[in-house]
Amino acid sequence: MSLFSQPFDSRRVRAILSTRPAPEAPETTQALEEFEERGATFGERLSDRIADFGGSWTFILSFIAFCGLWMGWNLTGHRFDNYPFILLNLVLSLVAALQAPVIMMSQRRQEAKDRSRAVLDFQLSRHAEDEVRALREEVRELAELNRELLTRMGE
């Protein structure tokens, strides 16, 4: 028995459209929200702030100014760090040694967030693809109903 063997009824069109389930959000949406809403530890928040500041023009320009003031102060007679500026080299090395691991911690945290977002994007794409397939099937069924209606009107 064909889907179209009965007389045309607009209720059949509504029935086709109502059989489609309501779209549900992928499960990873909730997981991503929980991950981002999770309270970061003090160390994680601190590493994020240090990485943000360490990668800014404010840091670069203030560090250049600091080094210039240090060298200028020591070259004009107030000598607590003579010309090879060994103490300045020690300070610069210490900043680099401490800043690098902190920036790496922040990058690792950002990488975990990006990985979660990529999984969510993939699942949303799959969900959208399933929705498009279902809509395509509904359009096909409606087109068949329309053809049947036009055939009956031509008779």
C-alpha cells in the first residue's frame, strides 16, 4: 500500500511535519560550559594574567624603559651595577626563567579549552548534518504529496 493511495488530506502533511523530533543540543555543550565555568585555581588565574601581561606591548615597552633607566642610572655615577651590568643580566635571566614556564602553563590551559571547543564544533556539525538529512527527507515526502495532488488535479 502506497503512502499516497488514500485521498489527499492536509492532515497527512501536518503528520509528516510533526513526526520529526525536536532538535537536541549535543551533549558536549554542557561539558564545555562546565569546563569553562569551573573555578580556575589561583595558580591558573595567575598564570593567565602573567601570560597576558608578558605578551603585551605594555610589558615590552616598560621592560625597555626599565633597562634603559637601569643602565642610565649606573652610567651617570650612581654605580651599584658597573658597566657589564652583571646584576641586570641576572635580573633579565631570572625574569625569562620564571616567565617561560608560567606562559607554558597558560598555553596548556588554553589548549585544553580549544580542544573542547573543537569537539563541540565537530558534534554540532554532525548534528546539523543529521538535521539537514531529516529536512531533505521531509521535503522529498512533501514533493511526492505535491506531485500526487497535481496528478489528481489534472485528472
